[in-house]
Amino acid sequence: MSFVADLRVVLKGRDYRRLFGTRLVSQFSDGIFQFGVTGFAFFSPEKQTTALQIAAGLAVLFLPYSLLGPFVGVFIDRWSRRQILVVAPIVRGVLLLLAAALLAADVPDVWFYTAALAVLGVNRFFLAALGASLPHVVPKDRLLAANAVTPTSGTVLTFVGVGLGFLLRGVFGGDDVGTALLLATSAVVFGGSALIARTMDRDLLGPSFDPGRPQAREALRNVLAGLADGLKHLGRRRVAAATMGAMAAHRFLYGIATALGIILYRYYFTDGDVEAALRGATLVVATSGVGYFLAVFITPWATARFTLERWVPIALASAGVLTALLVTPFVEWGLLLAGFFLGIAGQSVKICADTAVQRDVEDAYLGRAFSIYDMLFNGMYVLAAGLAALILPPNGKSYLAVGIMAVGYVVAALGYRALTLRSRVPATK
């Protein structure tokens, strides 16, 4: 299998292995953190979760990535990316311990969510630096394999962290103190990523020196102009821009699916039994994780066989058809299978988007490109949750929501194909 050969090549690189290890440890910690916050926000016995509350909770979890995106790009293109990978985990660990202390002290929820927002804001810098660093540790002709291995493996480790969080909840308990202990565990684990990042040379990960680039203070004053400049740069690279748009479409539709699944498990499948709902939702996350992992193997093979420009619409259209078939009956096994196939399709599109951006965007623009990328990735997810709050009934059973997802994926596939059909940018290099 060609993927295995490519994987062996990228793993031979010492610097790649270190960057890879930094990501794996950090995203494993992310899984524990996300499970703790999600359980507290959506599956606490004393809370009556509604679609509107889900939208608000997802906004807390994901809006920092979108709001900070333009400003992050300014620094990612100027600061040592290796230093960001060393310092950010330390800051994030301290903030996690603060959030844990606030929760254990039973302060008003608003203070806890403020601390969680700060944690996620710091993480925005960390993840953007990881994305912009990858081209510095692998050859260009191996970027597709590296993108199949790196972000996807990190996502799989996030799912593993979620699984550990679920097990630790049984040990620590589902109350505020138990959630605080989960956050403290996440803080300790995350610190390990800083130790790994510290083994890399300070200048290894860029950014490349550009004497014409303005200083950070000046760039911050002109951040919107810089963002527009990044958009113009992307606009001249049709495949990168279109694939990023396909990823954004998936995230919007996946956001609807997330809100739908939470409400269905909380009220339709379990009659309000919080622990049963949490077990069911965690199982869907597990099947999605399996799909994400399989995408590591499927995507390189599929893009080699069909090209990147053809595989993206195939994945999107397949997601739409399977969503209609599996979710419409509103049975638990249907959601489990849908989670699995959406995991494959969504991660396939993300691998292709990562590759297209890193392959086609100049290094001086990579930080801004990934900031725009993450604004779409997270902003569309939150926007979808807002739509779900308007259309979902109290028990979650909504044929309208399923129809929007099914049709939306197919329309996204057709739109992507139309945009890339006449592109002169080659699918591979």
C-alpha cells in the first residue's frame, strides 16, 4: 500500500517525529478537556439542555478560534513557531488549573466559562503554529502523507482522550469536583507537549525571514488589511480556496449533526437519563473516531487513484446520501453508523484541505491562511449550532435537519467540482 511507504518516509525524519509527538500529546489532553467541559455543559443532571444552550456551549468552545484567527496569523508569521509550541502549553496548563479551581469552588458558571475561553484562546496559537510548521519538517512531495498522518492522528488521539475522560468520570464522579479533576489531569498531560517541542531547534519551524514584512505592532493595526491580503492570496490559488470551502461546508453540516445527536440522546433515546445519554453520545464519538482513523489510510489511496479534486466531492456526496439513509429512521444504530461515515468523509476533506493550503500557499502567508482556515472551521460549526437552535424540536427528532444535512453535502460536492473543474493548479506535485 503506497500510504505505508509514505508513512515510513515521513516518520524517518527526526524533526517530523518531534513535531508529531508534540501534536499527539497536546490533542490527547484536548480530548480530556473537551469531554470535561462538554459533560459539564450538556450532561449535568441539574441542567435541562436545549438546542439553544447547545449553541451557546459550542460558541464558548469554538468561537475563540474564529475571533482570534486574524490576530493569531500576524504572530504566527513573525514569532518563532517552536517557541509558541513550548510556551503555549505552559500557559494553557496554568489556565486549566485555574478553571479547575473555580469549578471546585462552586463559583458562578460564567467565571468557569471565562477561564475555559482563555484556555481555548491560547490553544488557538498552539494549533495554528502546528499547522504552519509542518512544511518545515517534511519534503513537499510527502505533504499529503504527512497531512494524512499528522492532523488525523492528532484527532484520533483527541478521541482517545475523550474515552479516557469518560473512564475517569467513573472514577472522579460526574459532579463539579470530578470535572475539576478531569481538567487538572488535562493540564498535567498538556505540559508534556512543551517538553517534546523544546527538543527542536528554535529556528527550525520558521517563519522564513522577509525583510519587507512590517513589524507586529504595525501589522496588528492593519490586521483587517492583512486578512484581506491573505484572502486575495488564497483567491489566486483556486484548489486551496475551494478545498477550504468544502471543509467549511462539512463543518457547518457536521455542527447540525452534533446538536441533533446531543438532543436525541438526551431526550429522545433515553427519556432524560443523563448517564445513559452520555454513554450513547460517547459511543457515537467512538465510531466517529474509528472513521477519522480509517481516513488516514483511505485518503492517500483515493487521491492517488481519483486526484484530490475528484475525491473531495466524492466524499461530500457520499456523506449526504449516507446521512439521509442512516439518520432518517431515528434509531440509535443509525446514528452510530452515520458518525462512522461522517468521520471518514469529514476527515478526508480536512486532509485534502490541509494539503492544498500547505502545497499551494507561500510560506509567508501560511499563518494567515491557517487563521482563515480555522475561522471557517470553527465559525461554521458554531453557526450551524445556531441554526439547529432554531429548527430542532425539544426531543431532537427533526426531518428538516436531516434534509438540510443530506442536501447540503450534495450541493457542496457539486459546487466544489464546478469551482475546481477548470483549475490549472495540478492536484499533486
